[in-house]
Amino acid sequence: MQPSMGLRTPPVRSDAESVPSATKMQIENLSIFYRDFRAVSNVSLSIGAQRITAIIGPSGCGKSTLLRALNRMNDLVPGSHAEGQIILDGQPLYARNVDVVDVRRRIGMVFQRPNPFPKSIYDNVAYGPRLYGVRSKSNLDELVEKSLRQAALWDEVRDKLHQSGLSLSGGQQQRLCIARALAVEPEVILMDEPASALDPISTLRIEELMHDLVKDYTIIIVTHNMQQAARVSDFTAMMMIDEHRAGRVIEYNATRIIFTNPTDRRTEDYVTGRFG
Amino acid sequence: MIRKTFETELKQAKDEMLVLGSMVEKAIIDSVTALKSRDLTASAKVLAGDTEINKKRFAIESQLMILIATQQPMAHDLRLLASILEIISELERMGDYAKGIANINIRMGEAPLLKPLIDVPRMAQKGADMLHRALTAFVNEDIELARKIPVEDDEVDALYNQVYRELMTIVIGDPKTIERANWLLWTAHNLERFADRVTNICERTVFVATGALTEINDTDSEFWKQK
Amino acid sequence: MNHRSIRRQIWRKSINSVMLALCGAAALAVVAPLLLILGYVVREGLPAITPQFFTALPTPVGVPGGGVVNALAGSLMTVGLGLVMAAPVGILAGIYAAMHPDNPFGVLIRFGTDVISGVPSIVMGIFAYTLVVLPQRHFSALSGGVVLAFIMLPTLTRTTEEMIRLVPSSLRDGSLALGAPEWKTTIDVLLPAALNGLVTGIMLAVARAAGEAAPMMFTAFGNPFINLDFTQPVETLPHMIFTYAISPYGDWHGKAWATALVLITLILLLNVAARLLVWWRGRRLGLVR
């Protein structure tokens, strides 16, 4: 039996490095604390615009914590605070007069387990735009269709937009969540292990989708699946816990280098499966 | 140890490659020995041996493909497996050189040798020795050794030059000997190419260890400039 | 299979049977009282049920016929009023306690509801008497509503808190990540998600309140006629059961059983209606049922 879903493995984007990319997000000396405990230590990364950057590392090394700091979702954890700075298109995100709602609009997030709201498919996607004042039905209809098309879900749900988001399959639900995130027209999309709860075909679909999305958005993905990071990303950051149990980025380079000839011994051990 | 099975399979792949290497070493020595002593039966054996070499090469290749598909090798492991694939391809062609020499012996049939073979066996010996050490260096990831071996190719080239001059002299003296001279020249040529391929194997050793793929000792161009 | 393993198998099977029998007996012991009560109520009460039972006013002793329409109206009024007063407070307090569990207020809410739910309902009745009846100088449906509100409050608060807590945090994260403020997330995402549980909570609270007789003695007091004025006393079903039951008259005893049957049936119907509502909502959203 061969799979005949019209899927192909995503092509290697060889131009990803030869065409230099502007820096979309600059992470400077970022440390994240939970009360007194330093969970992430002194991370500095340059995230390229319209590129896919992967963050890999063994469990508990702070990947998700780092990701959540990028759209200030960490603020919701009581006792959590951050030091250092994140600069998005020249504007600092951790500053006194920054509107967190605006940050989360510009930086969207997709989670590990698909989490559609218990509403209709239409209302799920329209939730974000409605938050920001879009009221007219025609505008919403347009936005909903556009987002669902971008998430490669439109054809499957166009006739049942009124049905609950929960009536979809796992892979479809995740694409719905992606459409929901896209509906507010963000600039950066954060993905926290977006395919780890999905079957292999859905996973490949999501990866294919990422390749389409990256033309318009900057994507940062946390994944514990190394092959996925290798398949999908242009740049990879390797994280590991130091002796104080704080997560650090120990190597950051083009993906092809990280997976064929990494510099740090620990990265080599991790990607070859000798550790972690 | 994590990936114990994989480690074992990697070691197996290397061992199989070494076995193939020794088959090729034996083939080149045997083919020249058979030529020297005009032993047509021995040459027939070399031909049969080449079939075995080809079979083994494809067997190793299949094993490696399975390993690559199922184990998702990265970084060093990936370079290692990719290099073994390349090396067994080289070894197979080196085996073909031995086959060529065996064929020459058979085609020469009853005709006597033009001159006693001295340099040609030396070339074969040198080539086989270089191959042996190059494969050892690969398995041990000995970059130092790998960088030194290609230099010895110059010796083989020098021997080839000598054979060439001697045969030219004979042919100029007696043009009727051109066919037999041709056979011998072709034999020497095969041995010279044999030694050249060893350099490729040494380049692979450096690649696996460092990730850099460069030419070592590109003196062949020097050689042709001299002519 | 050898001798020993066969013996072991038999041993295992017999232990299994014994355990199953014990579980069955326990289940029976739990269900039996319920079945007995229901059986009694139906057997004793059904004979007195007539269509006019639901439409007529109570008749004096000895006069046949009569009904409980005044108590029906009164129960509706008091329970309804109690719900209207308690639901907003209880649900909001429950939401607060769920969102801020470590906050002193959150702790206070939880502690407070535990205390209130431990107060005997008759004490609540006296409290409402002092609070509402005395200043008004007469009994009223209003005071009845007040006391039922107090009685319903802990259940509503607790259930709301539990149900909101049960909503997966991923739903909350999803909304917040889109830039929604906390309050909007609570209203637009968490409450709808917890709706089924909230409905259950409301049903539980209503069921309890509808059956309270003691507090009614001090507040709604009772009324032989239908009265739709909240400032006047009303009759309620449980109070009516009490009145009929402690009387020395045989036919009133029959009416007590009948009223009890009506009360139980009403609550059952309310529950069924609520479940149907939830199911219909689920079906409308296209969820597989």
C-alpha cells in the first residue's frame, strides 16, 4: 500500500542562507526566572525574517519557557519575570509602556495539543478579529476564508463552518488553530511542538504548511523531534541545561551545519542520539 | 549505552568494507602474479573473484541503505555511512582494474612477455599496501596517516613513467612488438589508476573526521605537465 | 496445563465471583433506599393525584378534592427568586475563586462557602426572619427567596469553581495568546466550555432549595390561596407536605404523599429538561453524539 495523498517531502530551501534575511527578532541576554529560580539563562539569538528557526534540546532544557517568553505568555505564570530584552522590528517587548495585547497580536502561538474553542469553526477563526473590532459580516467572512485557505483547511470545512471545531480530526483541529492564529494577521508565529500530538501524515501536512507560510511569516518552532527540525527549519538553536539547571543556547547555526557537522560536542551527541 | 544496536551495525559496516578491501588487495596482487608467471588458470580465478567483489559491494550497499533509512543518521554517523558508500564504489572499480589485468593475461594467450616484469609487480605491491593502510586509517579515523598516504602515489607514478619509457624504447626498436607493448602499458596504466583511487579513500577519512571534503595532493596535474 | 496452575485458576475465579457478589450487594444497598422511597411515594401518592390536583386550591379537612396549585406557584416564586439572587453572586464568586486560587479572596470564598453549606437550613431561616421578616413586619415570598438564595449559594459557587477549573488550561492559553484580556477569555471561552457543568450545578442547587421545608416556616410561612405578590406570604411544596403530614387526618396524609410525589417528579422533570438542553446544544454545534 502506498500513500497517495499528493504529499511530497518539503523541498530543501537552498536559498534560505544564500539570500540574507533581515533580523525580525533580536533576543538579547534573555533570562527567565520563576521567583528566584533561573530557568533560562542569557540567551542571545537573531531570528531571521521569513525564516523557520527551530529550537531543539533534551526535555526540560527550557525550550518552551523560552518560546513563551517571546510573546510574553510567561507573564501569566505567577512569580515569573524576565531580564534582558527582546526586540521586534526595532521595538523592545519588555518595556514599561508596552501593550501586551498588541505583542500577542503581532506574535501568534500554536500549541502542542490542538485547542480549538468549543465554538463553531467559523467562530473559532473569527474570535481573534472580533477581539480587535472587526464587526462587519463580509469582512469577517473574508478573513475567515483567507485564514482557512492559508492553513490548507478551507476545502475540507467550507461546507460546515457552523459545526463545532471539536468535531474535526486531530490534524484538522491543529490546522484550525493555525488558521485562528493567522486570522489576526501576526508577523511572527510561534509553534510549541505543533505536531507532537498528531499522526505522521498530519505531521507532514503541517510541515508542508509551514513551508508555505514562511513566505509571509517568521516562524519559530520548538520541537523534540530532531528529524522534523532537520526537515523543516533554516536555522537551529540547540539548548541544554547548565550546572545550575538553567537552560542555555549552546549552539546556533544553519540547520544543515547543525545536522551534518556541528561544532559543539554536546550538539553532536544530541543529534546522533547518543544523549538526551 | 544508547543506540547500542546502531553502534554494532556501524561497526559491522566498517568490517564488511574491510573485507571487501582485502578481496580487492588480493585480486590486484593475484592478477599481476598470474601475468608474470603466465598462469591463465590463475587469471580465470581472478575473473571469478571479481564477480564476488561485485556481489559483496552490492550487499554492503543494500545494508547501508537500510541503515540510513531506519536509523536516521546525523552528523558524524551520516558522514561515515555516506563515505563507506563512496569507498565501496571505489573498491569495486579498483577490483575492475584487477579484472582488466587478468583479461589481458588471457588475451595474450601463448605470446611470451615482451620483457620480464619487475616494475609492474612493484606497482601492484605498492598499490595494495597503500590501499590496506588507507582502509586502516579510515576505520581508525587516523587523519595524519590519511594525509601521508596520497604522497606515496608519486612513487607509483614514477614507476609508471619508467615502464612507459622502457616500453616506448622497445617499440621504437621493433615496431612489430606494439601490440604486446600495448598490453603491458595498459596493465601499468591500470595499476597507476589503482593507486590514484586510494587517494580518494584518504580524502573520505578526512571528511568523516572533520566534515571538510577537499582534494589531497593533487599532483597528477603536475605529472601530466611534465610530459 | 498442570495440576497446580489449574488449582490457581479456580482459586482466582472464585475470588473474582466473591468480589463481584460483594460489589453487587453494595450497589444494591445504595440503590435500595432510593427505590424504596420512590416506591412508597408512588404507591401512596399516586391514588390522590388527579388533574385538578395541579389546578385547584387546597380544601378544608374532610372535603374531597383540592390541589396544590398555590404551593406550586409559591415554590416557583421562592426558588426562582432565590436563583435570581444567588446565581450571579455564586457564579461570579466561583469564577473568581477558580481564577485566583491563591489570592486571599479566593481562599476566603472557598472557606466561606464551606462554612455556609454547613449551617443548618433552619438557622438560615431564622436569619432571614431577622433580616427580612422583622423589618417588614410580615412573612413574604421575598424572605423565602432570600433564605433559599443563601442555601443555594454554596452549591453554585463551589460547582462553578470546580467546573471552571476543569476546563483545560490550553483553552485559556489559546485565547490569551490571541491577545484577549483575562475577563474576555473567561466570558467567551471558559464559561461556554464549563456550561454543562454549570447547568448541573444550578440543577443541584435548585433541587436542594426546592425541598427545604424548615426555613419556609419562618419566611414564606404559607398561604391557603395563590398569591403572586412577593411581599406577601406564599405556600411552598415542602411546607405543604409538612403541614399535611403532621396533621391527624388520614386523607391529608394521602395528600402529603401526593404532594411529595409532585415535588419529586417536578425536580426530575427539571433535570431531564436541563440534560435535554445540553444535548440539544451539543447537537446544534455538530458534535458527534
